[in-house]
Amino acid sequence: MDAAPGVAHCLAMEPPPGNSAAERPLLSIVDDDESVRESLPDLIRELGFAARAFSSAEEFLSSDCVDQTRCLILDVFMPGMTGPDLQRELKLRRRMIPIVFMTARRNETIRPQVLEQGAVECLFKPFSDTALLEAIKAALHAN
Amino acid sequence: MKKATSIDIGYRRRAEAALRARESEFCLILDAIPTVAWSAQPDGFADFFNQQYLAYVGLPLEQLQGSGWTVAVHPDDRQDLAATWHLMISSGKPGEAEARLRRCDGEYRWFQFRANPMRDGSGSIIKWLGISTDIEDQKRAQAGLTAQIGGHPGVIENATQSKVAEQALDRARSELAHVARATTLNALTASIAHEINQPLSGIITNASTCLRMLHGDPPNIDGARETARRTIRDGNRASDVITRLRTLFSNKEFALEPLDLNKATREVIALSSSDLLRNRVILRSELAENLPLVIGDRVPLQQVILNLVRNASDAMLGVDDRPRQLLIRTRREADDRVRLSVQDVGTGVNPQDLEKVFEAFYTTKSSGMGIGLFVSRSIIERHHGRLWAESNNGPGAIFSFSIPCGSKARTRLV
């Protein structure tokens, strides 16, 4: 569980029963809301994936998870670097990680914007586990 | 005797003839005016419609007389127009209204109906004179322009249209101001929605996880217990958001202290003096000496006073024919209360709107959300006071509040 100070790491996922962590695609969650970081990884693990949560885009970028992340579940509005900012940054770095956006603001203009920039889906919070699973499947398929 | 009678008859004949001549001259004039015009008796009985009117609607004078003219008014506009007209007749004041009028070919076009009372030497109304102006093109240009501003660029074709378009632009600007206000409201509801959607999202995610953990083989009881616990916590969090919102609007704890309302008022005056100067408002204060202390929270009370002063100043922004005078007064009232009044000479408040102005989101301003007076009233009511509006004696309005002072306030306020 120990990591270098200030660097989030991707190891030591709880091994799920009957499946090894290594075989499971890693999904990274970036959200400034603590309750999302606490609840969403558990659900994603229940859905059969490995999960990591980050409180900011910057934290995610400075972690060693960027290369291993198969799908990014990304909040739109965050202090500092926003979701769309991270989307652009990853493009610049040529990291083609499929992105599923999520937002608690039912802003109808943001969805077409992020989809146009290549996002797989944009979910409005609160969303169901099945909607999330569909989006993840689409993202991994795109991968 | 015979001679006298013949003189009388002769006089009357001449007088009647003169009156008829005047009437017919009057009708000739109305017929010559290049617009749709009409007249009515003091009780509102329409007695004359000029040639332009008759030609436009394609109906004979006899059919329009009395209240027959309403037959050519669009059924959807009839009631409002009649209501405005009756209000004018009963108040004796000039007025105007917009309604669609049917042309002889059956097409309805928008008209602005305006009428003035004509009075005799003693001030009694002897006739109503009205004109109806075709504003259909203006209406269309306005609608078109609003659409353009809404993102459909178009070309204004010629110079005559451009003047109409200019007027329409003014209207569109004021429409936009309404949109801006609605946007502020949207922003408010959006942030409320965001605050509530976050915990709702947590509730749904945790409950979904909980179900999946229980469905496992073997079920993950500890995990399910933990996620159920988080579900409850997020539910409480959503409930806290609602509580905070309510606090924001009404339930703020007041820090009560004995308070010199004159001193608090002077501070507000000092704070707003540069704004008032910029708006060319002349402020006068008549603060009663030996005003008893009130028990209250200085900051919210000053917010109320500031709000009243700003409203008064804003109401006089369009006033250019008289000094923009603002008067703040404090005085002691009979039953151990202190009253503060803010009086302006601005646009005033319609008598039927004197209560409406205190409703949430009601506003006549192009900016602002219309919650200032609503919040002000709730603050004053929490001081066991009263905030109300009156029409000024002359132009403008007076907004006053009265709150209990001294020992009475101390025992009553909790």
C-alpha cells in the first residue's frame, strides 16, 4: 500500500474473489467530491473492474496510473483543472484514454461539447449502475 | 311676449346650428387626420369613428357605435382591452392598450389604442378622443430582431425598416435584460440542483453497491453494511443542503443588541452617498432626536435600509423633469415603535402592486432578481415589525418599516 510521498499509485488493489487484479482493467475516477471517491470505486469493483480514485486532475496526471488506466471516469466541474481541461491535456500528451464524463450540473450544452471532443459518454449525476456499466463497456470497447 | 319667444327660438336654433356645425367640423377634422381615430361619450359609449377606421374594419358606423366596435377586436384581446378602457373611464385618466384589430379582408393586425379625456372649463369630461395606431410592422420587426439576437443573423433591408428596427432593438434589449434576470435565477437553481445531486448520486451509487454485495455468493455482509451506512450519511447530507438553503433565506440567527437606528441609518447614508451622487440623487434626512433604542441586529437592518435607499434611487433614474429627491425619515410612533421611511419622487408603484412588490422574484427593474424587498420584509418581520409601501403624495413611493423599541422589543424578541 505504501507509495512514494505525493505520488498516487496503482498497485495493491484488493484482489477480487475468483479473479486476479492484474486481469481486471483499471478504471480511474477523478472527482473533487469525496463521497464520489469513496462510493464509486466500490461499485466499479462490484461491476468487475479495478478502480482508483483521485481528487483532482493534477493528482491523476502526477500519478503512475496514467499509462495503466483503461477508462477515465471524470467529473466535469472541478476547482483547478476541469474535466475538459484534463481531456485536452491527455490529447496533447497523446494518451488516448477513453473518457466517461459525469456531472451534477444538468447543463445541456456541456454534453455535446465533451462528446465532440471524443468522450465516450457524459452521465448526469445521479446515474444508475446500469447506465454506468453501459458507458464503461462502450469505453473499453473503444479502447 | 311673442317677440321674446321668437328671439328664444331664434337663439336656440342658432345655438343648435352652431353646435351641429362644431360637431360636424369636429367630425371633419377627425376624418382628415391621417390615422384611425374615434370618440366616445364620457360614459364610454363610442359615438364616432372616422373614415379611416370605417375603411379599415369595413363596417358601417351604426354597427360600431356603443360597444359594437369590439366585434372587430381579436377575441383573445377583447377582454384586456375592455378592462383597460373601463379603468380609464372610471379613473378619468388617459391610457393605452395593445390589441389586434380585424381588417376588412379578415386579417388581424396589432394596434395601439390610446385615448385622452377632453374636459370642459369646470374639468368635467365631455368626450373621449382616441387614436389607434397600426403597430403590426413594429411587432414583427421586434419579433425578428429578438430572434436575431437569439442567434439567427439576418439583414435589415432598408432605411425605413431600420428606424422600426431601432425601436425594436430597444425593446429587444429590455427583453434581453429579462433573460439575464432569468439566467441569474437559472444559476441559482442550477447551484441548488448541483448541491442536491451530489449526495443523491452518492445515495444511488452506495445503494446499488449494497444490493450487488448482498447478491454475491457468498454475500458481502460487511461491505453491504458499510455502503448502507454511507447511504444514510448521504441522505443526511442532502437534508443538510436543504437546511442550509432555508438558513440562507430566513433562519439566520440574529445577533440582537440595543441599537441606535439613526446611527445605523447614517452609516448606510455614508455608504451609499457616492452612488447617490453619481445618480444625481439629492438625499435629505430628517432623523428624529431622542429616538429610543431598538433591539435588533444591525447588519440585516442596515441591509434593509440600504435596499430601500437603492430602490428609491433606481426608481428615479429616468426622472429628468424634477429634482431627484430622496428623503429618509425616522420618528417615534405612538405604541413604542420606531418608524423609518424612505421617500422618492420616482416612477412610483401602481396601487394594485403595493403588496405585489414584496413577492419573491417580482421586479420592475431590468437587473436584479426581485428578492430584495422579499428578504427585507422577512428581516423586518423577524424583528416583529412591519414593512410596507405607499404611493407618495405626488410622484414616487414611500417605503416604511416600523419595529418595536426599547423594553418592549427586549421582552418580545427571542
